[in-house]
Amino acid sequence: MLLCREWMGRQSNLPSVENYPERFLQFGEGNFMKGFVDWLIHQWNKSGQNQGRTVVVTPLAAGAQAIQKFKDQEGLYTVWLRGIQNGELVDTKEVVTSVSRAIDPYQDWNELLECARQPLLDTVFSNTTEAGLTYLEEPLTGGQCPTSFPGKLTAYLYERYQTFGGDSSMGLDIVPCELVDNNGDRLRELVLQYIADWRLPEQFAKWVEQSNFFYNTLVDSIITGFASMDKKVLAEEFPYVDSLGVVREPFYLWVIEGPARLSEKLNFPAAQLNVRYVPDATPYRLIKVKVLNGAHTSLAGLAYLAGLQTVKEVVTHPVLGTFVQRLMQYEILPTLPAHGIPALAAQEFANSVMERFSNPYLRHEITSLQLNGLSKIGVRVLPILHDSFVATGKIPPLLTMALAGLLLYYRNATAPNERWVIKDNIEQVQAVQAAWELEPSAGLDAAIQAILRLQRVWGQDLSKLPGLAKTLVNDVVQIRSAGVIHALSELMSVKA
């Protein structure tokens, strides 16, 4: 039987929240938001400190299938917590009931705009990945859904502004979860840019700036979907079929730069939930994005080339596991003190990350790390490379080998008999692959130089970084001639 309200009705111990009002709008229907924000709201509801539900909206046309699954399961899904916490095994399953409905704005744009007309629905959450907080030049066409997430949010805010006549009390609290520096500030900038480009009223722009609040945040938890699990295991563990279920590690952290007013409104801490309101989230963000996300993205390309499928396989591999440890120890951690992060705190976090990566209960697919991979390289890898070069005057060898693996991923993914699926900005992917196509006629050096000069992909001309192109060429040659494992073994002087 599919997980649904009929099944829920048979379980007397499950909370009934169907009459709770819709208070939250969420752009993003993926595994992370299900296992993080929606789970937190569910726990908050259970505590008696909150009565509110979430309307989930897909930010992408490709999300239509996921929205249909939400509709089929009437907003219900499972969060399975699995892992070690404080030295003890955590293994708990729970049906989350905080989602009221799901909307595909490409099919039901008016249904989304109707949400803007609800006075109580005054908080917006989002996770559209790093690629979501970017500008896309597009027109505002009446009755049609804008393509970009910031464009959708701008149109949504304009509908609310018009509905309530610019009432200052009808502004929204907007809490993005994308792993982008100062994500709230960035989203506000994008909304104001669309307002200007679409020539919307100046009074609307003032209302957005004065009555709507965008918060910088940091989120941290590793979450995977049931789709990556053995179907036989799921059939043995659950009395229902759940196409939306997720598995999450016990650890989670949400840091929000917000005033007392927001902490009183979104009072997660009252329910003993690990949500922290702080004056500056920068230290939390830097250590998490550089150590955890930096390592994740760095290992992805090399893991693919080595034929590994999960993060656990990587960190338990004698060579790749050593690579990840040394990358953290010698090239990532040394860059953090310059940003005001104490060395001891950075080391403790790195140790915990290796333990989390080794979680035997999470099947964290390498494929999931490559979602919007080019933007992740820009946000997670290149800043570390830059910081390391500034600190030492040298190109960091392990990180550059990781970058070589990532670039080869985009080169090899279109080769015959390859099945790799690229989920990324199509124009940027095409630009990288077009640069690779120079290799047969102009040589590897020319191809690498062309890739590094792609400012529209990297936001900078990487060919100007002394020694980077030469090191990348050598790394690509080594990977191709000896294979990933032997290339890494030789680089680190470790036995394969």
C-alpha cells in the first residue's frame, strides 16, 4: 500500500495536523528539504509549540514528477534517522506530516499565486542549490511561471504586494538554505534586479526592501533518498511503499542570522531543536562549506573515474580515503585560520566529518554530489585553491588533482558507452565540453587553457593563476596513463 492518509488513519499514535494552517512556502522538493526543514517543522508541531504546515513548490520544470509523488502520497513521507550519535546507535523511523500540498508552478501558476494572497502564509524557505541563486535574463509574462527561482519569488512578492495594497505588515520572512555565501543578501539583490529589469513600480521595490526580510543562513546534514536503497530492505522495514522517503544522519544544524523577532516567530529551540540564531553565521558557514562540502565536491570526479559509487566507499578506500584525509589536513584546514576560524575547532570539525562520511547506514551516492557540479566547483573548490595559493605561493597538488578529476568527468561523460548523467547548467556544460573538443587538434595544453579562461563558468579567468594550467595538464596525463588510483598513489607516495 502506498503511504497516504488512509494508512495514517489506521495509526492511532500518529498526530493529526490536517487542520493546521498553511504558514510556510517552500521552494525545493528535494531530499534535503524533506529531511531537514520539513522534518524540523514536523518536530515543532509535535512539541505543541507550533501549529503550521508547508506548501512545497518545485523551482524546476523537471520537478513535476516529484510533485506528483507528493500528491499521490498526500504530502506524507518517511524520515529514517540512522547513524552514530554520542557513541550510540540511532535508528528511528517517522512519518512526516508537515507538508499540506505540493505545487508545480509550471502547470499551476495561479495556485502558487493564490498562496501569496493568504495572510498567514508569511514565511518562505528555499533550497534550489547554488545554481538557483543566479540571474537569468527573462521577461515577466502575465499568467506564466518565470524560469528562475528569484524570478518566481519576485512575481510571488508582487502578487502579495498588490493583494494587500502594499501593507507593511504583509511582508514575508525569507529564509534561503542554499549553500551560497550571504545567501539571504544575494537573494534580495536578485529580486531587486528583477524588479528593476521588469520595470515594476518603485513603491513595490520599497515595500520589498522595507517590509520583507531576507536572512543569511547555514544548513548542515547529510540526507539521501530511499531511491538509493535496496528495495528488499525497504519492503522488510516498512508496511507501506514510500517513493519520497529519505535517510538522514542524526546530526543536523541550522544557523540563521536573525533578530529576536524571528527567533520568537520560528521558535525551533523551544522544541529542543538544533537551530541557532546568531549575529553572524560566517564562521559556521566557512568551516562547513570548506571542510565538508569542499571535500565532498573534491572527491566526486576522482571517485567516478575510480568506479566508486558512494562516499563511504571513498573514505574507506586505502588510497582515496587517504587522499580525502590529507586534502582536509594539508590543504583545507590550513586556510581556515586566516578567516578567523580557530585551528582546534577546524580540526575537531574535520574529524567529525570523516566519521559522518563513514556512516554505514547512509548510501550517499556520488551522483548526488555532481548535481549542479560546475557551480559547486566555483563555490566550494576554487576559493580553497585561491586561499591555499595566497598562503603558500604554490598550487595545492591534491586539490588540483581533484579539479583534474572533475574536469575529466565533464569530458568523459559524453564519451561512447558512458552512462553518466549531468544535471547542471546546460550552457556552462556545453562551454566546458566545447573547450575539451579543442584537444584533438590543438592539444591538451590548449584545451585546459580554454577551460580555465571560461569566466562565465568560473566567474574569473583561472588561466592567470601561475602554475595551475601546467599542473592540471600533468594531472590529466597521469590519470589517463596510470589510472586514478595509481596517479593518486604516486602523488601521495602511498601504495595502491
